[in-house]
Amino acid sequence: MSEIDVEPVEEIDDAAVPTGVDAPEYVLYGGKGGVGKTTMAAATALASARDGTATLVVSTDPAHSLSDTLETDIPAEPTQIREDDPLYAAEIDPEDALEEGPFAGDGENPMGGMMGGLGEALAGGGPGGVGAGGDGAGDTGPGADDDPDMVDPLGGSMPGADEAAAVRLLLEYMDDPRFERVVIDTAPTGHTLRLLELPEVMDSMLGRVMTMRQRFSGMMDSVTGMFGDDDEGAEMGAEDLEELRERIEVLRDVLQDPTRTDFRVVLVPEELSVRESERLLDRLDEFGVPVGTVVVNRVMQDLTDVADVEADWFVTPDLDDCEFCQRRWSVQREALGRSQDIFRGHDVRRVPLFADEVRGEELLRVVAACIED
């Protein structure tokens, strides 16, 4: 099989690449999965660090691609990845992050470490289950159905491992004096919104835990490890939860402050992506989280139409003779037209569709010129 010659991307003119970024200390990229959040986060972080601003870019998405985008191995702990710029990076590993603190457990239930086997016991699957017969055989009769809280002590609203890990480590990183700016590649939309709901969830959990302790105090004595070896362990667990809840409140206050946080929504110019982004904007508005920037990625336009960058190597879709390109551009124009009213009042930036896969510093610098200039 013959080899295909691929011309490397030529070096980008330094004058066209932003040195530093005009953004608050926290920049979060959110949106539907697969729209390019990691690319935008990496590009922003690179530009931010160019003027000497100590910048951390962190991925909270379980499906990590930050290492691939930056073309360097990125560990779970913040590590400087460039010698000439103060750029740090980390990819949160949910399972490892859950091994410490009040969320320690089996990686499936973030409350596993403190709750032990209580959830199974209350559902009738463990010793002394609370089914109608109450004989410990695991039956789940009317006794369980009549009180949903007994079947599911967390009310079905508990976030997953990735949110729990993200919260614990984001709180740590946001207090870290090493970093002047933190750029966050969030998990897909639903996960991000559940993270914002955590303070209320924690309040509900604390109330449920205390109620269950009173209701099933006798049963707890017979179930090994539910709240530790004694009541002191249970009280410590509740104190840990209360402390975490308070810190999460601080996190949400930061997210709601436009002078400290810019939540940036990323989408592609397609109808479904626009609708998803509209819902995300509405939900963020409900939480009081301001969105300063909207990034429309993979637009079939010439690079010079969206950024002050001259690049002979950039391949533009042939909108004159390519029927496929023409039809795709028609779809994109309709989506862009719909998005104008939706995103009115936001700073809308466009990033063109690249013929090359966007990875490595050169192309990321071009992306930064599109969104940060």
C-alpha cells in the first residue's frame, strides 16, 4: 500500500495568536458531548499561559481526550506540561478521586463509604430487609412500596461518580494558590447540571441520613460497617457531608459570579446541537449561572472570515462545485440563523471546520485566535 504524503501545518504567525486571554479566573466549557469542549479548553489554557498567567486546564469528563488534544500524557494530579509557560493540566479519574473523603466507596455509589450496606438492607437485599415480611430474605412487599425513601434512601437523585469526583477536586484546585486561572472541560451537559444541583441534593441526603438513623437504629447495630464501628463514625460521616455541602455552596457562589467565572457553551451548527444548547442556557439561567461566551465550532467558513489569521495551508470547503459541501453549508446556515435570536446578548465566536484533526499546539493556537482574539 502506497504512503500518503501529508503536509505538516506550517508555523502560525505569533502576532496572530493571543498572548493571554480576557477572561475571569475560572473558565468552564460545557455543552453536548462531542462538540469540541476539550479543544476549546486546551486552546484557551494555552493562550492564557502565554503571558505568564499560571493556568490549570482540567478535564472532568470521564471520557478523557485532553491528553490526545495536547499530545502529551496528562496525569490525574495537576502537573506543569510546558517548560516555557506556566501551563498545568490534570485529568480527573473518578474512581481514584472517590477513594478519599466522604464519597469514598466502591466507585458506583458516591455515598458507599459512609453508608456501607444500608441501601441494600433497606431495599430488602441485606440483613433484616424491610420488605413486608421483614425476615431478611430479601422480599420487597408493600412495606417497601409504601415508603419510597426506605427503598431508595437517596431518593434517586444522587449524582454519579464523575460529579462527586469533580466537585471534590475542583474545590481543591480552586483554592490552590499555584493557579491564577482554572480552565475546566466539563462532562456532557446532563452531568454538568447535576453538579450544580449538588447543594440541594446534599441537604436532602443529610436529612435522610439522620431520619434513617433514628428509624432503624436497632437494625443498624446488627449490620456491620453501616456507619463505621459506632455512633461516632456516623457523626463524623454526617459532619463530613455537612462540610462538603458548605464548600459546594461556595463553589456555586463562584459559578454565579460573572466577575469570577465565564461559563462558555460550545455547540456545532446543527439543529439538534442548537436545541441542546438552548436548553442548557435555560437551565444555567435557572441556577443563576451567567453565560458570557458561546462558541460555534466546525463552521464551514474560511479561517479569515472568523479570525485575523492568514494561513495558506487552511483548506476551505468547496462551496462552488462540491454538492455535498453546499448541502452541509445549507444545513449549517439554517442552524446559525436559528441561533442568532437564541444567543442574542452573548459573545458568539465561530471556529471553522478544519480538514486536519485539531490536536497539537499549532492548531490549538489557531483555535485560540478564533475564540480569544
